[in-house]
Amino acid sequence: MASISQSQLRSFKAALKEAKKPVALAGAGLSAASGIPTFRGAGGLWREHDALSLATPEAFSMDPSKVWQFYHYRRETCLRASPNSAHRCLAKLLSPSQRSKYLPSSGSLHLITQNVDGLSARAGTEIGEDHVTSGGILEMHGSLFRTVCTSCNDVRPNFESPISEGLRGTEDPSLEYRETPLEGLPRCENLTRWSRSIQPCRGLLRPGVVWFGESIPALDEIYEILEGCDLIMVLGTSSTVYPAAGFAGQVKMNGGRVAVFNLECGPQDRIHADWLFQGAVEELLPLALGIETQ
Ligand code: BJW
Ligand code: ZN
């Protein structure tokens, strides 16, 4: 059972009470208790591949079948998963009607998540809120449940299971890899004018996520949010991927305070943290915030 010292708990709760512009920054560790593998360390493998080697535009153009099978597997895993107590805590903090109990001095909380699993949004939906549309949640690395057409750039939500007939069954990691032909991969349904007729575009879709070397669409908005932030909670991220890895340092430099929740705190965390809550975020966050999540 996780524990926090009484003095840490007291000072963190006082900071929460005073915080005017709190921010939560989430990483893969937030969803680990929901059964979603993290990227680094144990769990960061899909078949024999390092998950990160598949999260690049180069991997997709070289082998779209392999990359789509990886994302299809992850979509199916997330569709079967449920939000955990840490997601539920954040949903309460984001809720306009419940926030004032925990963050009495602040008009809003922003959750900047690097996760693409949609679980934070689903925790909000469970309590009747749409935190993504209201701007409370920023999915800075995109979403597994969005597609982008590589021909016409059409972007749209997609929760289909399976996402294409050609990928059906390939999510089972115990099966040997068999290439899915290009025409069996997800294709664009956007209606497009072709000379005199209107037909679906049929271009190859890609997952609506941000890969290495690609820009973060919401970055300007994020920097504006961080500008005035006086308390950032850094939840389950290895703080190795930029720009997110620099956010806590930026808040600190502007005079804000940093609370880190992680199973294993890294060197970045030790430099910036005013509070280091070492342990499972799904246990420590409800404890630190005094939120009942069952
Ligand atoms: C628990 C737990 C429990 C477990 N409780 N804790 C500056 C310097 C150097 C390089 C760069 C730089 N600026 C940009 C770059 C390049 C690059 C980069 O950062 N490279 C680094 C590797 C050095 N960044 C980019 O390319 C970004 N784009 C960009 O900046 O554009 C402009 C630009 C481009 C090029 C050069 C310069 C500027 C885009 C980054 C996109 C990242 N994409 C991915 C894949 C998304 C799609 C997908 O999901 O497939 O995002 S990579 C992957 O890493 C994913 C994650 O969101 C991200 C972060 O991982 P995270 O969440 O931290 O997970 P883990 O697994 O690393 O850590 C889990 C943690 O949880 C651990 O600490 C555990 O201990 C903990 N934990 N269980 C609490 N129960
Ligand atoms: Zn298209």
C-alpha cells in the first residue's frame, strides 16, 4: 500500500488550495494500471519490435502494414481497457462542479496528456463531462482514435473495431506476423470530386498521432497555459521526450512549483520537484488529493 509522509501531504494540500493556474502533465504511467503498456522499460515491446521504432513517419512509409498492425493492436487494447482511479481523480479536478472542493483558488485545470489512449476523456464522460471539447484536456501527441488521410489530409474520429477488414485478427500478438496488403489497410472515406463523379478518396489513412520529428499542433496553446502556471503535477512520464520533458523546468523557472508522481523518479524529476511522490500514481494521486474514486 502506497504512503505519503504527513508533512509532504500537508504542504502539497496547502499548495493545491493556493494554486491559481494548476496544470497536470500526464505520461504513459497514468494508464499503466489500466493495462496499457508504457513505452520504455518493461512493456515497451510489440512482438519483437521496440514500440518506439514503430512510432516514426519513416517506419510508416517503409512498412505501413507493420505500423498499422501495431496501432490496430493498441486501439483494440485501449477499447477493452477502462479508466483507472488516477484518470477518475483528474476527471473530478477537471469538472467545473467538483473542482472547487480541491482547487478552491483556481478557475480551471488543464490536463496536458502525452497519451493517445483516450482514457482521460472517457473518465470525464463517465461523470457526464466532455473535457476534450471543453478544452480541459489537450492530447498533445494526438489520438489513436483519429485518422489522417495521406492523400487529402482529411482528419476524422474513428472508433471502428476493427479499423479495417484487412487488419481483423492481426491484433493477436501470439500470431506470426503476416503482411496486410495495402488495399486491406484503413482507407479514406472522404467524398471527393473525381472529374464528373463524387467518390470516396480511398487514400491510405495513417493514425492521428504525433511521431518523432513531427510538430505538436497544440504547442502554442500549451506554452500559453504554462506561462501562468503556478503548480504542475507531472504524472507517470519518463520526461525523456521533448517538448513535454521541458515543461516542468519551464514552470519552475517561472516561479511555479512541481509535484512528481512516478514509480521511479529520474534525474529530471529530482532537479525540479518540490514534491516527489514515488509509487503508483493510481494509488498516490487519490491519496495526495484526498479524492475518493471508487
Ligand atoms: C508509472 C507507473 C505507475 C509506470 N505509476 N508511474 C530537444 C532536445 C532533443 C531532442 C528533441 C528536442 N526537441 C524535440 C526533439 C526531438 C524529439 C525528442 O524529444 N526526442 C527525444 C527522444 C530526445 N521530439 C519530437 O520529435 C517531438 N516533436 C517536436 O518537438 O517537433 C519539433 C522538432 C522536431 C525535431 C527536432 C526539433 C524540434 C514529437 C514527439 C512525439 C512523441 N511521440 C510518441 C509516440 C506517440 C504515438 C504513439 O503513442 O504511438 O509519444 S513517442 C512516446 O514517448 C509517446 C509518448 O507520449 C512519449 C513519452 O513517453 P512517456 O509517456 O513518458 O512514457 P515512458 O514509457 O517513457 O515512461 C513511463 C513512465 O511512467 C516511467 O517513468 C515509469 O516509471 C512510469 N510509470 N507505471 C506511476 N503505475
Ligand atoms: Zn483522403
